[in-house]
Amino acid sequence: MPVHLPQPKQLRDLLADLLGRDVTLSPSAPFAPGPDTPASVAVYVDDSLRISALIACDLAFSAYAGAALGLIPVGDAAAAVGDGKVTDAIAENLYEVLNIAASTFNVAGADHLRLHALHPAGPPLDPQVRISTMTLGRREDLAVEIAGYGSGLLSVVLL
């Protein structure tokens, strides 16, 4: 079965409902983390544990989405961006956001996906994970503005 590529409206609705804030999405250039670009990458697998999709988030989205979920002050999220890595509390909250985001892949007639791992922004990414974020083809690249926190980049990549 094919993997469903979530549409921007699905992602906006999920984030707005989950974070309890207005969320605005707009198309962006493909986001590809590099060795000097901190990023969080969520790895999604099918029922056979085959990696089928990734969600890559830049450091800003990682910090703001994680902070917004846990009602962590925006200053703490901005400090994480300045430090080049998310805190443990923000990473735990981001894990929850991206775990719930798995529901956007799971529609009738598509493979069932679940979150297998989150590589939070800060430590260097596994090279294979980083290279996978650069896959062209079926992907959705978005700039995300979270009201009261800030904006960042999010890319959904089907493998």
C-alpha cells in the first residue's frame, strides 16, 4: 500500500488543535539539515519496521512547537534556539507533537505508520537520517508560524 502524504491543511489543523494556538502555514523551499544546521528528525515506520517517512524540523520549529505544547515560556524557546539545541523538556514535548503527527499519515487505504524515533535538534544527526531528509519527490515543505512563539520550517518526506 502507498504512504499518504499529509496535506498542509491536515498539518495546520493538527498543530492548531494540539498547541491551542493559531498556526499559519505557507510553502517553503525544501528544508535539508546540514552538518552545521541543527534539526530534529522524526522517523516513522510501517508495521514491518521499514522506514517510510520522516518529518524534519529546523531548530526554531523544534523549540517553538515543543515549548508551545508544554506552555514553556517563549524566552526559554528562544534561548534554546540561541544555544543551538533543544532542552530535554522541549524535546519531550516535541516528541509528543511528532508522535501525534503520525495520525496524519494514517488514512484509509494507506500504510499504517508510527513514530519509531526522534532525533532532537542539538547532537549531530546520523548521516543516513540526514541524507534521507534530502529525498526529492513526495514531500511537503512548509514554513510554520506558531502564534505567540515564532516561526520555523517543517518538511514531511516520504521514502
